[in-house]
Amino acid sequence: MTEIAAVESAVASPPAPARPWTKARIAGHVILALWAAAGLALVLNLILNYDPAFYARYAPKFFDGTIVTIEIVSLSLVIGAVISLPVALGRLSSNWLASVPAFSYVYFFRGTPLIAQTFLVYYGAGTFRAELETIGLWWFFRDAFNCVVFTFALNTSAYQAEILAGAIRNVARGQVEAAAALGLRRLVTYRKVILPQALIVALRPYGNEIVLMIKGSAVASIVTVFDLMGETRRAYSRSFDFETYIWAAIIYLVMVEVLRRVWDRLELRLTRHLQRGEAAKKADAAG
């Protein structure tokens, strides 16, 4: 029996059949070729139109604008994450005093454009200048950067709250019951049992939200914040060189790609115990 198995394993498996050239496969190759041609044309355009004076003048400004964009996105996401936790708990609550305000908050910030929210905060704050000076907050709202971070944090907190609430709902009810049987307090149960499992489920949607925030941060340039898009608009208004927008798109693409790779590594590390479990199941099935 052992010799037969050895002979069978020594025989090479037959080659996989050739994939047929279906219409969908041909269309996919054509689209890929068009994208490759467009990318090549873009690179050739940047090489042929290379102007050392242009790069010497505007490259430092693009760098400064990129740093401002990263600051806006980072601060907004961190503040939004802090706000999203109580909002998510309100969305999960059965008490209408908590669930109704949380639903209204999420409904407003998810249902209205980010640019409208930014205008409401930036231009609306000036309408209430006297009241804000009375309570000592005018120093905050008179700065466009602060208004942008404040608005972006409120906006992303609504999306993060929905992501977190959905991930918490995904945790099996038995986990909560088991924690209660062990005598764990509700706060400890959330912190030690529910949230660690929910965050693994929410990791990929969180990554998508960060990508949307990076692209949405271009709204800040409309209210005089010189982020990456703000510096791009200023460079174009002075040089009338469309290449400025090409470089802005490339920088945004690089930021998103770096984030994607970091997020893939983070997800791989946080789910390594699940991968070991799957590997063990496959090994048991093979044995």
C-alpha cells in the first residue's frame, strides 16, 4: 500500500488546461493595454516637458503641501476615532435617549457633502464671532486649518462609528454571555473581549475610510488651507502649467499606495492566529 502511494506521488500531475480566450478575457487585456499606454504617455510627457526651473521653484511647496495634507488627515482620523466610540455605542443602545442623537449625528454627517460641512463651519463661525469670543473659542475657529480639522473629524467620526457599530454587531452574542458568566464587568467585556474582535473585522473598512479622507482632504484648499491641492492650485495660477495637477495626482496616488501596503501588513499581523488556524485545518484534512 505504501509502495503504491509512493509511485502515485512520483507521477507528475497533468498540466492545467489552457484558458480559453473568452470575450471577457480579451476585453480585460485590451483595457489593461490601454491603461499601460496611457501611463507610458504620461511618463513620456513628464520627461519631454522637464523644466528644472519649475521643479526648483515648486517642488518644495509641493512637499510642504503634502505635509499639511498628512497632518490634516492624521489629526482628523485620531480625533474622529475618539468621537466615534461613544457614537457607535449610542447606535447600539436600546435606549432612545442615546440611539436617537447618535442616529441623527451619523445621518447628518454621512448624508451631506463634506464641502458643505466645511463651509458651514468655516464661514458660519464668523457669523457667531461675538458669541465665540464670549466663550473664548474664536481663536480656534478663526484659523482655517482648525476649522478643517474640526469638520473632517466630525465627518469621519460618523463613518467610523458606523464601521465600528457594524463590527461589534458581528461579534457572536455568545462572547458577551461567556464574559458575563465569568463575572466580567460590561466595560471590561467591551475592552477585552468585544473590541479586539470587532477591530479585526473593521480593519479593512477603516482602511477604506482613510483612503477617502486622503482624497477628500483636497476640500481644505477651498477655504485657504495650503495643503497639497492648495499648493497645486497656487502653482497652476502662477505657471499655467497643467503638469502641476499631474504631479498632485501622482503624489495622492503614492500616499494611497503606501497606506494600502501598510494596511495589508497590519491586517496580516493582526490575523496571523486565524491563518495558523486555517493552516492547521488544511493539514488535518490532508492527513
